[in-house]
Amino acid sequence: MAVIDHVKPAPLGRGARLRARLALSSVGATLAVALAALIVPAAVFLVQSSLYETNFDGSFGDFTWRYYAEVFANDRFLQNLINATLYACGSAAVAITLGITQAWIVERTNTPGRNLVFIISIISLGIPSVLYTVSFLLLLGKTGPLNQFLMWATGASTPLFNIYSLWGMVIVEGIEFAPLSFLLLSSVFRSNDAAFEEASMMSGAGIATTFRRITLRLAMPGILALLILIFIRAFESFETPALVGRPGGVSVLTTDIYAAVALEIPANYGQAGAFSVMLLFIVVGLLYGYNRLSRHAEKFQTITGKGFRPRVMDLGRWRWLTAGVLVLFFFIIIGFPVGIVMWVSFLPYYDGIHAGALKLMSLANYRTVIHGGLFQDSLANTLILGAACASIVAPVTALCAWLAVRRQRGGQLLDQLASAPLIFPAIVMGVAYLQVFLQVPLIYGTLLSIIIASMVRYLPYGMRYSYAGILQIHKELEEASALSGARQATTFRRVVMPLVAPALATCWLFVFLVAVKAVSIPILLAGPKSRVIAVTIFDLWENGVVGELSAMGIIWTAMMTVVSILFSLLARRYGLNLR
């Protein structure tokens, strides 16, 4: 009998593997070219602006190292880098502390009403970052209720707490990141096997000892990864440093970039480019450390095939104390900020909280806002911005995620291209696209410029939800379509898209929410006719128009709260992880 030897194909070399990975189908090639055309020019123009003189017409002049030399020769860069580091460290510490406390109470104890924390965290997504910062300036400012109470309690004649400081920045940013910290940590604490905690308590350890020596240590990889993530996001944030730090003389790298573009006359694009490139390299290094840390989380896995039991601890009478802690956090994170903005929205001017202000309350600010052209134009621009970004990001990332998950030709390249904008801080991306649009006068200063930059900014966010949706679809459904004679495009349109529709709807709502609340990109790209709500609120605060600002903020927050709740319901209905 003849024996047929099955000869295995020779393994591909490194170059061949790279060529196979980068090989593209026609659809993949079209997507790759489109994504590269959106991302690469911005990065190139950003680097060019830091290495060439910028002429008055926006064109580039002579090559120079002057901008980098000025950055390193100026002591301000080092001081602002230290400020940014301290600010990011402090904000991350505050957010992590609040997040750990809430996540442990909600996921590991039998505290009554604990599930309401999820609703509170989702509602916070609907509050624009700039409005959130303004609310704390009203709460903790010189005429705010905190200083009023401290002056009454101590008999002091001047305010005791200065929010316009580095510590004020830390408090505001840390509290703003607390809901995100809770959402990301809740899944970490839920995944801890209760058997370890039960063994600890049966050995005589109390609740505090068990939390410190068992629960916290098991969650440590997730906590450290989140600590780095929040550090990065605080390090590159703009709203709080601009509104809180800048008036108090505390500058960070992002405010230096903004000042070089928006406050200097003429705009110093070269210095802004040099600062942006430096900030970009710092963020890339931090993201590399975050990814390295995330890879080793399997060392602390406790969910196995043997009797995993996600039970909670019975706190007995102490559960009412933890319930009180959650109520306190609710007022700090949502109740007091929204309450103070609502209070101010009914007043002609703000001079603190006192009984005499009740006589001055009216709906005048709301009438001015609703009937004024500024709010109507900003509202229309913001809704168009959010809808356009979400409507482009959702289907594009769905197609990229499908090609990547199914290991189609070029799928990995598309995944990397769509995720590349993650390394760009928002203010840096704003500067990069500002340089691009200076060369295209027809787009510069229009709403289209903000839509393009924002769409690229939120591609990585869309990829996350699209990936989750595609992974839930079994490949056999697509194989059945192919066996029936359908082409790949038909299969994607008639099989994959209907099945992934819930994930796309959630992706659409999330991208809409984050696009309409951001200020870093629109504030650099907006023109007189393309202002959005976040930029309008920023400008109203800078001009001292607090009453109309508050009325506009309350109306917008109410609208976005409805969208946030809808996003939460859709995500839970179709099993998509909010965390």
C-alpha cells in the first residue's frame, strides 16, 4: 500500500508574515487609505509646525530648531511639567479612592440601594466637562457655600479655601473622574471570588482587614492599570487647568498649548507645535506602560471552572453606614454640582447662597437663553456635530472591527489605524488639525472642521463597542450566507449589520455623548458661526455671564441625561459591558 506523506508548508519568515498581515482586500484598502488620509496629514503638519517658521498666510517658511530650543531653555516648561505631573497624580489618587470605595460597597456588600450608583454614574456622562468644572467653581469659590460655611464656623473675614490653586484643580478633576473610576473598577471587584474573603473572615479577620489584605490585593492589577489611565487622561486634560489653574497662575502643558494658539497675537503655532509634540511623546510612553501592565493581569485571575461564586458580604448593621457613604458621594458627584448650577440659573447674578436671593429668582435667564440666537445656533451646531460624528464612526468602526475579528486580509492594519488616534491628547489633535485646515481655507473655522477632527478622535471609542458586538456573532451565520451564494459585501450588509445593530446603537449614543461634551478640539477649531455648547459655556464663564451660562447648562444637561439613560438601557438590554 502506498503511503502518502503529508508535507507541512514551511513556516513563513518574518518578512512574509508582515506582507501577509498587511495584504489588503479592496474594501480594506479603501478603508485603510481613508483612515490614513485622515490621520497621517495631521501628524505630519503637527511635526512640521514645530520645525518650520509659520508665515502669516499659514504656509511654512524656513527650517528651525528654535521652538524646541525655547521649550527646553525656558524654566517654565519644567515647572509646568511638574505642575501637570502633580495635578495628574493627585487627580488619579482622588478618583481611585472614590472609585474603590463605591465599587467595593456596590459589588462586595449588601448595602441597600447600591445599584442606583450605576444610574448616577451614567447620568454624569451627560454633563459637559466645562459645566462640571464651572459648578465646582461656584461651590468652592470665594462666595461659594463652602467658604461661607468656613467663614461662619471660624469667624474669619476672608475666604479660607482658594480653589484657584493646584489643590483646587486636583479636587475638581478627581471628583469628575470618580464615576469613570467606579464603572471600570466595579467589574474588577465583581470578578473576585468570595471564597477568599470568606476564608479570611472564618480565620478571624474583620471586614477592614479582609478588604485590605485580600480584596484590595486581588484587585491591585486593575487598580494600577486604572491609576495609569486616569493619570494619562488628567495629564492631557484642558478644561480644569484652563478654568481653575490659569486664573490662579498655575499652568500645565495643555494650557501652554492653548495660550500659544488662542491668546498670543499673532498666534505662535511653532511653539504650540513643539509643546504638542513633547506632550504626545509623554502620552505615548504612559500608554505603553499602561498596556504592559494590562498584559499581566492574568496572574491575579480568580474566576476558574471550579465553583466561582460572586457572592456579597453581609455587613449587618454597618450596611446603613455604607449606604450613608453612597448618599454622601451622590451629593458630592452629582447633587451639589447640579444643584448649585440650577440655583444660579434662577438669579440675575450670583453672590452666594442666602435667603435674600429667593426674592430675586425668576425664569429670565431661561427666557433669554431659549429665545436668544446664541443658544439656538450652538444647540444646532452641537447636535449636528454629535450626530455626524456618531453616524460616521459607528458604521466605519463596525466594518473595521468585522474585518479584524474575522482575520480578513488587512484587518489587523485597520485595527491599528483606527486605534492610532488614542495616542493624541485632545488639545494636541486640535492643534494638529488646526495646522491642516490652515492650508484649506474653505474648511477652516467651519463646523465641518470640528466634525472631521472629532470623528478621528473618537474612532478608538467606536472600535471598542463594535468589537464587542462582532465578537457576539458566531462565524457560522456568515458561512451559511456564503454557501447560499452571497458575496462578502452582501453578507456584511444583510447578516452582520442587523445582528450587530444593538452594539452599533450603543456605540452611536456613546460617541454622540463624548463628542458633544468635549471642548478641547472645538475651542481651537470653532469659528464665529460654528460654536458648540461646550465652547459657548466656556466663553460665557470667561465673560462673567453666569446666569445665562447656568440656564443653558441645565437645559443641555437635562437633554443629555435622557440620552445617557437611553445609552445605559440599550447597553444593558443587549449585554454590552459599560465598564
